[in-house]
Amino acid sequence: MKIINITLFILFFFKPLIAIESIAKQAIVYDMQTNSIIYEKNADELMSPSSMSKLLTVYYVFKKLKNGEISLNDKFKVSKKAWKKGGSKMFISENSLVSIEDLLRGIIVQSGNDACITIAEGFSGTESNFAGELNLLAKEIGLENSNFTNSTGWPDPEHLTTTRDLLKIAIRTINDFPELYKYYAEKEFTYNKIRQINRNPLLFVDPNADGLKTGHTSLGGYGLIASSKRLNRRIILIVNGLNSSKERKFESKKLMDAAFFQYKNVNLDQKIISDENIFVWNGVKKNLKLYSKEDINITVPKLLVNEIKFYIKYKSPVSAPVEKDSEIAVILVKNKKGEILKRFPLFAFENINEMNFVKKIFFKFKYLIFGDSLYQTKK
């Protein structure tokens, strides 16, 4: 096993770091550019997500729209059950026909339970059937610890998820439906001559915020899924279990600002990887170049940037034949304590065939005489 140390010497001038902490019962903060979790607290703890689970209901509709199964102008009829449902409403009338677009805005902006039930019954006949479809969708997109019993997030001891699973829905929503995601940034929506304001507090205190969804029940407390994009960075945060809407506003603003101002994205120049030659035993070429299929980057506290080190690790020697795009090595990102913060696989840039029999014998003879000096290359 061979390890090559690539130390990044990067200097920044910054104020002392204030560590991120949260009074929320559950929380997670994530940088989309580097796919890095900046902070988490009880991120795998089951909780009542309240209206934040409406994110999956909306994802379901977005998927139907993208697949061409429905259009924004299609309409669903409002049942008595939907019309009578308590909690937050978009105030649709019984037996009226409401467009998919208005129902979406009613869910996203107004958190309308009546809109959710109309969607559920329109697609699946009953809300119970729709909940079953939500659970299938949850598995499809990688949710690991969630169970949905309704379309609204209405309090139910069995309607549970985690902040980590909610994060997955948020990421998939932003990545899968960029043309529809715009609805999450709307600050108000008027329906039936009733104007309602989006409950997301960050939309009004952070000019870069563009989503996503609040929630509140007696079981779960006050929660929020929020997103903000500043320059080339997007931060998603999720908090839950707070005691009031005021506390939710303060906590989400504090965490979002801390993520942007106290943390830095560190990127490893891909050229460092491609210039690093891996020695190949018995190959027609003795040096193999590597590449990464993704950007090698990580989000770290600014104060610790100078302590981050990248290591290329692989089993030595690499023996021919080598197939192009096969995984050869891994980059380990470590902190000062030697703890692994992140891993990135590295792949063969080209095919390298094995030497023929005659060349192999000649090579082994030279190796007996010269040893590892055969592998010394000029750079």
C-alpha cells in the first residue's frame, strides 16, 4: 500500500472562528457545491416533520410534470374532505376545479393542507393510497428512515422522518427540477381573493434565499428547510424542534450566515492528480495517469484550511493489464488529527496492456539488477 501526501498551502485572512452550534433538537447544514455536511445534530433521529414533509408531495407532482404525465393547467376537483381539512389552507372551495399550478403554489407558499389532499385524491383516489405512493417514491430517491402516512404532515405518531432524509429530498428537488424550483422562492400567493405570505422567514431577511418549506406541529415543534445561494455556493439547512416561529427565524439566519462566513470551500487542482504518475508492473507503459470523475473539494472552517491534507492511496505495485476507467486509487482528505473527512475515487486515464513474454523476461532481468530505480521518472 502506497500513500502520497499532497499538502495544500493556502493562506487566508479571516476573523477567529465561532463554532456552529444550534439549539434545535435536530439540525443539519450542507454545502451543495462540495457535497459536504458542515454541521449536524441528531440528523438520524426520527422526528415529526410536520409540513416540511410536503416537500415530498411537491416532488411527486414535479416528477409527474417532468415526465409529461400532467400539465400545470390540468385541474383536480376539491372534495369535501379537502375543503374541511383544518390547519393551514389555501381556501379552495368544495367541488371547485383547481389547476395543478395553483395547487402547487397553495402548498409551497401557503402550506395548504386542502391543496395537498386535493392533489392526493386527484392522483391516487384517496390520501391513504397517495401516502403509499409517497413511501415508494421515498425509497426510490434514497430515503432510509422515513414513513409517510398522509400528504400534509398532519400529526401522526407513525408519520416520521429525519433531517438527513429531508436533506435528500431538498437536494433532489433542486437538482432534478431546476425549472420548477422557482416556485419555492415566491413570497406570496393570492387565491380566492385571499393574499397569504410565505411562512419561510429567510425569504424576507436573506436576499439570496430561494426556498424551501416551514413546518410546525405540537409533536415536532417549529422547523424549516431553507436554501440560500451566494455566488457559486448553495447552502441547505434543516432545523426542527424549536419552540417558536421567532426562535426558528433567529436560528436559521444564524446558521445560514455561519455556513457562508465561517466556512471555506477548498478545491484540489485536478492537474495535481493527472501529473502524479502511478508505476505499473509488467505494463507496456510503466506510468499510469489518474483522474477523478468529480471535483475534489471539501468545505472546512476557515481557521482550519491550512491543516487540510490530501493523500493519494493505492495498492503498489499496480499490475498490468490496466483497464481504462477502472478504479485504481483513492484520495483521502484528512485533518490535522489524521481523521478522514472525505474520500474520492481515482480512475485509470487509459488502457495499459501487459508486456509480451519476451519483454516480460527482459524486464524482470533488469529489475533484478537495477531494482526500483527502473521506476524513477523525470518531472
